[in-house]
Amino acid sequence: MYSGLAFMIWFFISFLVSSEHNWTIYGALVISIAYLSVYVYQYQQQYISIHQGFLKINHPFASVISLSQIQAIKKIAGDYILQTPTKKITIRTKIIEETSLKELHLVLDKLSVS
């Protein structure tokens, strides 16, 4: 969010101060809109969801894996790394609410993997 706001401020200052408006000024506007759009999307969606046997990390390019295909679960520095034959997903546990984190632990503990 702060990066988006910084680019937005840079755009407005450059737009108001400069008499010539080149492409870099409008590039700052595009970058700020992109950052702020991602922030709003992530604010509205939950970081992670588990539904009907699938785990989904919600971001603009969502990562989805089937819980039945998980072959390995590693816990490194508090984060989970889930591996399937074709994918590897990292779950950042520090940004998950405490009650949701407990539910995630229960779901991952039920899986019979190493």
C-alpha cells in the first residue's frame, strides 16, 4: 500500500510542478494504480482458503492445490511449504489470524504426509 501511495504522490507532484509531461509521470500513475488495486483485492479476500479439498492462496494470480496431492509439508521459520508432484506453495503464517491459523494447523495435521 505504501508503495502505491508513494507513486501516487510522485505522480501528483511531478504533474503539478513540471510543465512537460513525459511518459514517466504517467508510468508512476499506472504503477500506483496497480499497487493500490492489489492492496484492495488482498484486503477484500482472505489470504488463504480451504474449500472442498482444495487449498487456495488468494492473490491476483491465485495458487490452488489439492489437499490429496500434497506429498510433503515443511515448516521453516514459521511458514509452511507444501509440495505436490508439480507445485510448491509457501504459506506465510504471520499474516493469518490466530483462529484461522489454528484451523490451518488442524487441516494440515490430518494429512498423512511428512
